Amino acid sequence: MSGEREVVEGCPTELFIGGKWVAAGKTFAVEDPATGATLCEVADASPADGKAALDAAVAAQEDWAATPPRERGEILRRTYELMTAQADDLALLMTLEMGKPVAESKGEIAYAADFFRWFAEEAVRIDGGYQIAPNGASRFLVMRQPVGPCLLITPWNFPAAMGARKIGPAVAAGCTMVIKPAAQTPLSMLKLAELMTEAGLPAGVLNVVTTQDAGGVMEPLIRGGRARKLSFTGSTPVGRKLLEQAAGQVLRTSMELGGNAPLLVFEDADLDKAVDGAMLAKMRNGGEACTAANRIYVQSSVIESFASKLTARMSALKVGRGTQPGVDVGPLIDAKQRDKVADLVADAIAQGARTLTGGAVAAGNGYFYQPTVLADVPETARLQKEEIFGPVAPLTPFETEADAIRMANNTEYGLVSYLFTTDLSRALRVSERLESGMVGLNQGIVSNPAAPFGGVKQSGLGREGGTVGIDEYLEVKYVAVNVD
């Protein structure tokens, strides 16, 4: 495993356009959130750079679409192998720019790589259909073809996996791309572009623009009429703006937006397993995940026992720089996010919530917040309505199954819900009534490259991963054939 400086210096820092590394007119700093120190400077793309990237994607589209599916799949398979072989260095790079502990970063690298392995296998399974018309006079041919050049926008919290979840199916389907990673965490995507080039990806298929001016660079591409698809992972407010921009061109969209996941614990649940699940659902990525359990509802007869067990686990977590041995929780991404978490906790306490552990900004440099458990959190608290994106577990009691379902569904979001019960009938009843695209039943994690990831209501449009993930990058064409 390389050292910190070696890993950073080994990462490209320019724009990747048309298969070449290209300097921009200016740069911006990438910060280590654990220290506030600058890791390096990367290219800060201009609108002209964005146009050049889309030019390259458009120019490469025809040849790439004609590339045999097996060849596209083999590029994805080789990318998987390269990521697996370099997992230690890739994980360290991610920890330095994003903050999560190295062990979690290695888990994300494995998760991201698995999207390339999964879609390497899906590339050769793009199918169509043949049908005799009902009157017998003609035949229907149905084929699926690449959508065309895609615009991909990814967030900072999973800087490798969120890109891989979009790039994998796009490559498999035969689409070219312009991808804009988050300004806070551009290094993982730049390194991935380098690895994909090594794996044999042709010039112009993947283009990477890093910028602090996301709107200025991406909006002209969205509105310009040459891109055929937009895929975005991020907040719901930004997603709404992008949908408005895409409407003018009737641009095909996939949106994986915000979440406010409820976690329900019924009195018949195995409490130890429920606490294990809650720790996963709440503390994966330090709580900075759209799938994080933000609202934990526990049946009143067992809430005291559950709270005691959860508090013991949360208070034992070690907070520190993600590169240090034994650290469980790294920093939040920046000062703005840390302050938002602090404000949400303060609001809940002002409305009557009790602090069982944590509840304060951690001392020292960097953007740390203590793992926190709050009891008796009222439904009127802001953190019941807003994404927390931090290590805060709010507990609220409920009395009946109907109460639990009502409280769980009382949100504009609908990405994922979690449910703990040993009653099979209840499990099925409640799963059916929860308004979310995914349900974790007696488990605290739902993400898997082989499963369809996505939400309902204001948590998004479309699905990523699974057998349906490639459909987002394919158009259906019907050919009517006269056989008279």
C-alpha cells in the first residue's frame, strides 16, 4: 500500500476529455476534511471545457454504439480487476478526500467494482423481440439501442460507487458520457478514468470535468440538445432544478435523490439484531448517506431497552481521522455540513428531545461531530423532516402498527425503509404499506449491484443496478415488417 502523499501525487488532476488529460484555465483546492489541509489542486472546468467534453462524447458515440457487446463487457471486467488489484490505494485516496475510515473506503471500492463486474455480464444480454401481428399480416421486430451521449452528475458521499453505478450500465449499453463528480471529492473519479483507459476504454467514451461551477458548466449541456440522457445522484432540491432544465429538451432522466429513511422496531423484534441493523443503517458512511436511518421508531414497550443497547454501541465508537487504526467514524465532509447537523440537534433538544450520548461538535481540527442518540424526539423536530447526513440517531416511540406506518410515511421522501419484526404476517403487511422504493427487512443495508436501487415520491425517478439498471441507458425501437 502506498503512502498518503504518494497516492495523491499519483492521481491525475486535469480534465479528461477525448482520451487526453487537459489543463483548465484555473484550479481549485481539494481539502482533507479531517484536517482542513489542502491535498492538491485540480482543474476547474469552464463552460467551454464542458462543451469540449460533450463534443468528444458526441463524436465517439456512433463508433462506440457499434462496438460488439462482448468487447464493451470485457472493458468493464478489466476495470473490475484493476480496481480490485489496487483497492488499498484507491481506498486511501478516497479516505483522504472524503474522510470515511479506510475500512469503509475499501468496502466502497469493492462495491463500486462490483458494478463493473455486474454490467460486464449484462452487456451481452441486451435482447429484443419478434412477434407476429394479431392479424398475421406483418411482423414486429423490437430492438434496444443505446440512448446516446449521457450527462452524469455524482455526489461527494460515495465518490467511487455512485460513478460506477452510472458508468457501468452506460458502457454496457453503448453510451458515451460526460461525468461531473462533486467538487469536494473529484480524485476518486479522476483515478477511475485513468484505470478505465488502462482497461481499454476508447477515447471520448468517458469524459470527466471537475469544476466548482456546476451550474455554469452543466446547464448549457443539459439545455443544448445534444445530450440524450441525464443521470443525477444528489439532493432533491438540486434534482428539481435539473428536471426543470431537462424539460426543455424532453431529456431522458434518472434521479436518485434525497431520503429520510424510517427504521421501525416492533416489540416482537430480536432487539440485538435490531440494534445491529440500526448501527448499519444509521452509521454507514458516518450517517452521510441517502439510505441512512434518519427516523428510528420503536414500539413503546421495548424502546427503553433498545435505547440502552443503541446508546452503548454509539458511545463506544471511536471518532478520528479515517487513516488512523481503529477509527469507526470520520469527519463530516465540510464545516457547512457539520454546522447543519449541530443545528438540527439543537432544534430537537429545544423541542424536548433528550441527549443519551453525544450531542456536540467534537474537539480539534477537522469537521467532526460526536455519535449521538436522542430520545423522545417529537415529530415536529426539523430532523424528522430534513436529511441529517450525520451520526445522529433520533428515537421516537410508537404504540400501534398503524401509528408506525403513519409516522414512517409522513415525509416527502420515499427511498428506503427498514423494518424489524419476527412476525412474518406483520413483515409482509408493513412492507407493502411503506411508501418507499426499497425495504430492509431485518437488515440494515439494502445496497447491492444486483438489486434495483431507487425510490418513490421525491426520492427520485428510475432504478440503478440489477437487471433493470441497463434499461435506463437503452431506447426501444419497433420495426413493422410487411410479409405479404
